[in-house]
Amino acid sequence: KQTSPAQVEFYQAVEDVLESIEPLLEERPKYREHSIIERLVEPERQIMFRVPWMDDDGNIQVNKGYRIEFNSALGPYKGGLRFHPSVNAGIIKFLGFEQIFKNALTGLPIGGGKGGANFNPKGKSDAEIMRFCQSFMSELYRHIGPNTDVPAGDIGVGSREIGYLFGQYKRLANRFDGVLTGKSLLWGGSHARKEATGYGAVYFAQCMMDDKGDSLEGKRCLISGSGNVAIYAMEKLYDLGARPISCSDSSGTIYHEQGIDLDLVKRIKEEQKGRLEEYLETHNNAEYTPRDDYPKDGHSVWRYKADLAFPCATQNELTAKDAQSLLENGCKCIVEGANMPSTQAAVDLFIESGAAYGPGKAANAGGVATSQLEMVQNASMLRWDFDEVDEKLKGIMSNIYHDAKRTAEDFGHPSNLVLGANIAGFRKVADAMIEQGVV
Ligand code: NDP
């Protein structure tokens, strides 16, 4: 039952899971008897706090900070921090809720949590970012710990922010421990963590293509976003012989028929933290559509002809009209790098059409899985090389895919990976909750 109209994304995420697990609840009444749903939808703990900081002009600014520790049945809370002006309790709750099942699907011992702030990093100086991160951690540090809650990055939180957050944690706690993941390789980070979500989504796509007796070789791919997930999805697509032909940011979309110039995108977005529009200064044969010119009912990035689509920006960025356009243009495989990027109506269309559809909570789990590998390395004070982590990531993505697929088949909906992923994730968490008693 919806009790707060403000939490639309959270209700959307809950509805998605509850609908999928209906056949499981029929088969196993014990979940109802133990009130698992009622307990699952209520976070174990929600922390909301003031984040005051001083800007470069000496003005005091105030933001809202959040950490929602949703479920620890399977392990310490684990999930990213998002810094974006759109952040509110409903967004963090939806992300935290998704995280529970995603983390369960990895098969690794991690619970679900999420956090962030309604802070806009765009246009801020380095010193402002540092002061904000220090203030944020000044409250957060008392709630986290290597065996309690281990945050990571998400939108607006990359290696720079993780560095400032970690520095402040260490100063306050006087401990150098693996309390954050996505750290720099110089001081406790893991090889392949930066690449993991994007690479993982492409490994997932590879499993889907394999099952169709096809491959990624020569395939035209639409990507949205141009941040961490989008960049490393494009990198792995090129590695495997596919051709990414689009990407986007919050101001507009680039379409480049001969293939996105990835080095240039990295320079613009990772180094200069600039706008994608600058791509045209180097490639005047590419097409740029500013956000104001997008179709009223969707997003330009999905209106091109392609074989695969990888939404890698943000929630609800792919509408029913976009889904229709993708399917009409021959797109046969949709793999979500972002969290809940397709609206419910878009998902329904994908599933009805018989296209291969990989939901975010399965397809983008490579990031959190590799974060857990970072925790393992930190706890043992060892560092594995890139290939070792990458191999483990590949294995984990293949397991997630096959687990979701097998579960979908067992419940009579072969190829419905939404149902398969939700049931497979839910079952693990629910069984652990029952075994741990009424807590
Ligand atoms: P980044 O901040 O690195 O990049 C986000 C990208 O999406 C940017 O190109 C940004 O544009 C664009 N974007 C963000 N918000 C909006 C918006 N409201 N409208 C249009 N474009 C937008 O984030 P990540 O790449 O890390 O995250 C992308 C998605 O992947 C998110 O849904 C995140 O939750 C999910 N995810 C990330 C993981 C990770 O390991 N990083 C793990 C699993 C999921 P601009 O540059 O203009 O801001």
C-alpha cells in the first residue's frame, strides 16, 4: 500500500519485486507466515543528517545527507553513495531496496544499503568538493565499519570523492580499514573495480547472446550516459568487437555512426569533467541532440537503429515510447547498466516482445561484486592482479545470469529474467531472515 506519495521510485521498485515473487509465495507459504514482505520493505535503519559546508565565497551551504541500511540478513550493508540534486529519501530507498536483491544475486555475503546527498557536484571547485565530503563523513563515520556498512560510489561519487571521504574517515576513526570501496589503487583499491559495472554488464550481455547462438561481434550498440558505467561498458564492447554508436549526458546525446571515440569521451568526462557537446569540436560528423530537442515522450538516444541497448545513466530514462522505437528498429537485446532505467511500461513491452531483457539488478551487479572482492583483499591485506579480479567478475556475471535464467525456467517463465532475478535474490534473503529469527 502506498502511504507516501513522495516515494514513487521506491514503490515502483517494490512493485516490481512483489509482482515477480507471486508464484514463489504461492509455492512456499512460509514466507507469508514469517511476514517477510512486511519486514523487507521496512529499512532496518534510516539515517538522515545535515551536511553543512562552506563554499569558496565563504557562504555556508546546507545539504541533506542519507544512509539507509536496508537489510543485513546476508552480510554487512553494502551499496553506493549518490551525490545529485535529485536525491531524496524515496530515491535512496528505491536504490537500497534494489541493492538487497542485487547483492544476494552475486552469491557473496553482503547486505543492502544506499546513501547520498542532494548535493550537486557540477560546477564546484575541488576545494568545495573536499569540504562537502569531509562534512558528509563527519556524520557518516560513526555508522559505518568494515563489518557493519561499507559504502561505495554511485552517480556523482567517483574516485576523487571516495578519496576525500576516506581521508576524513581515517582522521576521525584513526583506523585504516576497508570501510569504503572504489578506493585508489595506491591505498587499498582493487584492480578492475572502476571497470567492473560496465564490464560486468557486457559480460552479462555476452551470456544472453551466447544463449541465442549469437555474439557481440559486429553489433551496433546504443549506450546512454557517459559516466563510470557507460564508459567501461563501451570499452568492453569494443574489446569484444561490438560498436557503441551513442552516449549521452544530462545535457544531450551524441550519435556517431562510425563508433564513439572513447578516448575523447574519457578526456571530456573523466579528466575535464566537461560537457559531451565538446565532442563535436573533434568530430564534426557526429550528431548532437541537446536535451531540449528530445521527443516529448522520451529520450533521443533510443531512437536510432541498433542491435543492443545499454541504458547506463539513471532511473526511468527509457520510456514505453523509447522501448517501442528500439523494438521497431530491430533491437533484440536490452541490458541495464543503470538502476531501474526502464519505466515499468517499457519493461512490459520488452518482455511481451520476446526481446532479451537483462534487468539492472542482475546485469549491473558486477560493480558491487567487485567491491566485495575489494573488501576481501583489504581484509587479507593482499592485492590481486587485474586479470585475477576480471576473471572472478566474469565468473560471477555468468553465475548471476544462469541463476536468474534457471529460476525463471523453474517457475514456468523461461527467458523472463526479471522474474528469475527477483525470485532468486528474494529467496536467499528471505531464507536467511527466517533462520535468524524475528529481528
Ligand atoms: P556517473 O556519475 O559516473 O555518471 C552518470 C551519467 O549519467 C552521467 O553521464 C550523467 O550526466 C548521466 N545522468 C545522471 N543523472 C542524469 C539525469 N537525471 N538525466 C540524464 N542523465 C543523467 O554515475 P555512474 O556511471 O556510476 O552511474 C550510472 C548508473 O549506474 C546509475 O543508475 C547508478 O545507480 C548505476 N550503477 C552504478 C554502479 C557503479 O559501480 N558506479 C554500480 C551499479 C549501478 P552528467 O555528466 O551530465 O551528470
